[in-house]
Amino acid sequence: MKYNYEKILNDIDNKHIRLGQEIEDYKYRLSYIDVDLKNIAENFLFIKEKVKNKKVMAIVKANAYGHGLLYTSLFLQAVGVDFFGTAFLEEAIALRNNGITKPILMLGGFVPSQIENFIEHDIDITASSVDKLDAINEVAGLLGKKARVHLKIDTGMERIGPHYYSAEKLLNKSLETKNCEVVGIFSHFAKSETDSELTKLQLERFLEVLTFYDKHSLPYPIRHIANSGAILNFEDSYLDMVRPGAILYGINPDENVFKNLNIKVALSLKSKIVYFKVVRANTGISYGHTYITPEQTRVVTIPIGYGDGFSRLLSNKASVIIRGKKCPIVGNICMDQCMVNIGPNGEGYNDDEVILIGKQGNNEITVNEIANLIGTDPRDILVSLNSRIPRRYNVT
């Protein structure tokens, strides 16, 4: 299916003045995130084709993995996403208040005082215990409305939901709650990228729970368990709906497992040089002097730091691209700035573009590469990039 991506983005800009104003407020910031919404849309269409048109729930928690909750979600809605998944109630309400009309499931836990807000904003609730389901049913009854719920089953995460071997109590209770509509039932894989045996076992456990509906001659609610790794690895897990997170944004969940993955990176992190100086040999740089220049060299300063979510742990490890060349960050990354060694004869001047994540010329720095430097997950790097960095959206 073909879409006019430029028109979709223009429509979002025109209808959602508040979002445009947020971008306008940060227009002078020299560091920014460039988000290609076309790539996210095409990743979604790739997933939709791969899962043979099963329903797709776009996971947009944590500011859409750092890509920007509202613009990303509005764009995905326009190209046909079936559901949205958030981690917290406030994320879901933000979507409702800004034009998202598709179903939204808040995937995490809640407390009873939040239930009314779920129902009033038409947000699907994760019912992860008999007590929680009772509480949902009671509040919905008092409001004279029906609550939409998805039953959560624990098949191996030990997070929320009853264990698969004791889930029948929750399912039986769901048949008695007159004020709840059971829209879905789901679980979550713990190691779908790397452990096929555990993933198969978790799927078997979930399917065994689902025999409850066969035994009672009842239709299934929407069944969903497949995350990004399972979408790539386990066709049997697709069931009625899948829940892509990482691969929706072009993030390879495990580069050692998935080679030549046909998804497109959507996010670049860019900045500018704001200062240039020649530094003598044997000179310490930044707090703590954790880097000493071995020779006279040229150092430039970049206006981004750990206050933006660019981790201090990357000090003396990460590189940036300036004028097509990779150059190392030297010294401790500061809250708002970091320093880069461009070499004794390197070229770099005020206002030159700096790439921290992304491509320039023949060089590229990937989020997986950065994550590997400090032994973390690429998702950890992206969701740490906070709202102090403005997002700029394009469809190139």
C-alpha cells in the first residue's frame, strides 16, 4: 500500500498546533534528534506483511523509544496501526488527548485510584489478578460503563500476572464480571531473541491457558504474545496480534542473531561544534582529567551531555563524526557539553555538523555500537535521550 507521507506529516502539523509549538520553542537548540517517520511507517508495513496481516500493536512507551510519542503515534495511526501499547496511564491519556482514536492498551500495573481515568479515557486495562479485575468491575459499575480489559498471564517473566499454572481463577472470574469486556489475553516472552527453547516453552504454556476457552465453548479474546524477537523468529507465536517495539524503530534487537535485517533506522542524534582550541601535550581534559593529551592536538566542544541523556559512561569510549571522520570523545562527558579530539591536523570549525548517532559521508555510528561500548541494550541508549533534546520530524 502506498501512502503520501509528506501529506500525512503536514496534516499532523496543521491539526496539532501544540506539538508544533513545542518544536518552535526549541528551535534555537544546536543539539537535536532527527526522526524519519517514513522509515518507521515502512518498518510497520514490513512487519504487517511478515505477520500476514495479523493485528499490530505499536509499542510507543518511553516516548516511542525516544522517537517522540505523539508525532510517531499520529503518523502510525495514519498508516494503519491497529492498536497502541503504552507502559503508563499518562502516556495513554496523552495519546487520547492528542488525536489517537485507535485502541490503546496500558501494559503495566495500576492501582485502584487510577481505574476511573482508564474508563473515562477509553483506555484498555491490563487485568493481572482476580483482585484487580474485581476492582475494575466495581468502578465500571459505579460509572455505569463497561471497562475494556486484557488478561495478563505470566509464562516466564515473573513480572505481573498470575502464573500460567494458576491462571484459571482469573479466567473464571472474567466470566463473572458484568462490567468488564475482555478484549484480549496476553503474555510476554523473556528471551525471544536468543533462546528458542524457552520461547517455545512459554508459547506452549500460553496456549495451554487458552484451552480454557475451548473447554467452555467460548470465542477467544485477542491473543497476543509476540514481541520483536518473536516476530522475527517464531511465526507460531503471531496468534491474533503482535507487539513490535524495537524493530518498529529500526533497532536490531540482537545483531549477533539477526543478520541483514530488513528494517530502517529512524533516529539520528546531531549537534554542532561551538568551540575550537589547540591543546598542548600532557594536558588534562574535563572533570577529573581522565584523559591526558599525548601530543599537541585540536579539541572541539559539543553542546550536549549527560543532562540530555547522553550517558557519562560513554566518556573516553564513544566517538562522533565530524566532516566525515570518526573522532573520539575525550575526558569526562559533562552535564551539558563534551569534548572531541579531532587530531593534531584535524579540521572542525564552529557550526560544523556533528553526528553522535547516524550517518555522515561513508561513516556511521549505530545505536547498537554505542550500547556495546558500555554493555547495555540499544533501547537503553534511545529512551535515555530526554525531552531537553528537541525532535525534528521528516519523511525523507
